[in-house]
Amino acid sequence: MTSRLFALIPCAGTGSRSGAPMPKQYRTVAGRPLLHFTLAAFDACSEFAQTLVVLAPDDTHFDARRFSGLRFAVRRCGGATRQASVMNGLAALAEFGAAADDWVLVHDAARPGITPALIRSLVAALKDDPVGGIMALPVADTLKRMDAARGGHIARTEPRDGLWQAQTPQMFRIGMLREAIERAQHDGHDLTDEASAIEWLGHAPRLVQGSLRNFKVTYPEDFELVDAILRHSPAG
């Protein structure tokens, strides 16, 4: 039996660093809610069995009418951390027939620059991989280690050879990812991405070249940048 593809969009964060009066995923960019562009990219990939958005139970900003025409489901099962939201989302995917051997692509709601082409490039690279992997970019900038004890001065320059900046989607088998998060939780570790949990099990996820346009909207100035990208750059 061929493994199926599912997408999981954790959308329970408050976006406290963005400076917005509402969670950043609902702020308007290029004429639509930021979340719209994320969902539209997965909607354009008909090979996905289901896209599931995980909301906080008390989310009062989500309005399904703003995303009409897009194929996705919603569950209000978000947790206090990203790790908890993903774990709850994996459990909810079982409602849609997702099995342990099926693939799940976990993607940040606040990366609206994702495109169907990028999603498909990740799937093509990993569909026969025994572990899975993530979209990422080689680090291009010189890295400086700060000496906080000296008032923010540079302590040293760090070599960047072999360093990659993690992006999403991150693609793993549902069963393996669930086991990895359970192990991390049992060991008392709150990991910031899915690959970290897989690494915690002792596996080595694969790195797949991503794109600069797939950056995570985090700070106030990021909204103007992503607005320009989405208005003037095709998402195919």
C-alpha cells in the first residue's frame, strides 16, 4: 500500500515578537491573511490527503470565511508549546485515516512564501528516504558569537562550513515523529522543530535545499518584506 501525504500546520502561537495586535498568522499581507498563502500552497498540491490546521482552543481570530475555497480541516487542539501542538495534531490526523507509515509535512503557518513547487521538491527528495528530512538553506552570512558579559561585544567568529538554517516543511513518517516527540517529552526536552525530535531518537534527517522566500515572518519589519514578495513573485 502506498503511503499517503498529510500536511500539519501548527497555528496556535501568539506571535508576540511580531508587534501585531493579533496573532501574526491572521495579519493581512498582499491583500489576504498571512495564513491564506500557506494554506493555498498546500491546497494546490492535490496529492495531499488532508491539510490540518491546529488552532489554540481559545482562538477568537480565526474566521473560516476568510479562507473559503481552500481545502483544509481545523482542530482546536493546540498546546502550550509548538511540540505539544504538533503532537496533538498528529493524534487528530487519525480522524482522517492517517496511519503510522504515512508521511506528514509539518509547516509553520508564518512561512507564507512556501510554494507548491517547493513542497513537491521536498516530497520528491524524501519519498524513498528511510528517515525523512527538512527544507533548509546553507548559512551564507558570517556568524558571530556574542559575549553577553561584555555588553554585546563579539566573542569570536564561528565557522559556517556545513551549517544550514532550518526551514519548514519538515517531512517524516507519522509514527516515527510521534515516537520521537514522546521520547523527547519523557526526557524533559521541549524541542523547537520536528527534526530535533527525530535526531533525539538517533536518526539523521536529510537536508533539502529550500528558498529565501520561505522565511519565517517573525519581526515587525518582516511584514513589509513578505508583502512585497507575495505581491510581485509568483508562487508556482
